[in-house]
Amino acid sequence: MLTRRLVACFDVIAGRVTKAQRFQDNIDVDDAVTLARRLYDEQVDEIVFYDITASAERRPIDLATVRAVAREVFVPFTVGGGIRDVHDMRAVLKAGAEKVSVDSMAVRNPEIIRQGAEAFGRQCVVLSTQVRRVGRRPGIPSGYEVFIDGARRATGLDALDWVRRGEELGCGEIVVNSIDRDGTASGYDLEITAAVAAATNVPVVASGGAGTVDHVADGLTAGGASAAIISSILYSPRLAANLSVRELKERLAARGVPVRPWVTMPTAGAQAPDAPIGRGRSAGD
């Protein structure tokens, strides 16, 4: 049986991990490098890093922080925010990422998905989608609309139509970010997560709302997700108590969710300053 992945999500501003609610009111949590090292030691399966103000500020992604985090972790590392073209993708991969996440720019220029997949392989391209429940109406048959720019701008795109197009263009993974549930600790939006999983043939990642072990278990079972983004449950200042990754895995396993077991891992901190693209994977360089 395939195991499900637990993915720690870093919403980064100026090298610091923050935690928001519904994409607003970010609270400072910790230095990105320090938190990455801790969660790596706790054996999180993957880390995703979003430079959340890069797109809105129309600036390049913070590659210095990407490099610093990549030195500390030896698990798959996805990076997004401010990715404008294939050159930016290449820079992120050379800085130590294994996958590149595109979101707002993919809506503005869908060809970036195809170009990235052709240049680096579809396994390197993640389509991250901000979705909000707006009700079924003409043009939005699923009842969920795609938003961009940190959930500030509606696009008029139906969420299911958009993820299908993203898969056709070449993305290798889809993250379903629920704006309504983000940071609320009320559980993933299982309806849209399951709908995206049913509508596509690539791994789907549930995101936005996990606050308990049962929420994560539901996302990985009823939601049909291959992976779950977890942040509040690990380190949100808004929750009375946080779990370690090991505790979360043990409790998921007790509920019958197949997760990767605790194993002996390499010592953190030995990553070379400039890893090759894909950290060992050729990407056309």
C-alpha cells in the first residue's frame, strides 16, 4: 500500500515562517532555517516553501533563504512564490529545491506549466491553486472559484476546469489550498479536495485547515489526497498545543492511515551550498 505524505508548509516573509488565517493576519512563528532543521529531525516527509509576498511585490523569490533551508534538509523540498518564467524555475532548482510550485503566475500565463515540464520534467512542476467556495453559478459549475495574489483577486476560473487544464499542460502534482479553511484548524475542505482528486490523475495535496489528527486522517482518506500539508498542527501560535511529526504519524498509523515509519536519517547540515538542479536530478542544465 502506498504511504501518505505529511508536508510541512512554510509561508515565508523575509526569511521568517509565518502563520495566517484565510491568507491574512500573518503571525510570526520562527526563522525558516531553524524550523526546517527541527522538522527534518522530526522526520517530516516533505517541506514546501512559499515566498508569500514575492508575487504581490513583483520581485524575485528569496533565493538566499531557499539555499539556507536546502542545506538543512534531505527530504523533497518544493519552492514557490514569485516564479515568473523558466529562468526563475531553474534558479530555484539550482538553489536546492526538487520541485517548483506555480500559482498566480500560472493563471496569468498557463504556458509556464508546459515550459517547466518540458525543461525539467513534470515531476518538478507543482500547480498550487487557491480556491474559495462561491456557490454554483454560470462559469463556476463546481461551486469553487480560483483566486490569485494571496486570495485577493478572483479569476472567474472554475477550480475543476483549472486543475484539469493544469494537468493537461504538464503539472505533476496539484495542491488544493482552501481559502475558507486556511489557518482555521477546522479541517480541510474535503468536498473540493475529493473532487480534484477524482478529476485528475496526478497526486493531490490537501491544504488549509488541519488542526487535529482526525482532520489529517480525513484529508488522506475521505479527501482522496496523496499528501497533506500541515502547519497549524505543528507550530501555530493560535493552537493551545502542537504535535511533533512523530506523534502525528503514530496517531495516524493507529487510525489505519499508511504513513512512512520512523527511520534513521542523515545528519542535518551537510548539504552542499549549491546543490545541482533537483538535488541530484538532472533538469536540463
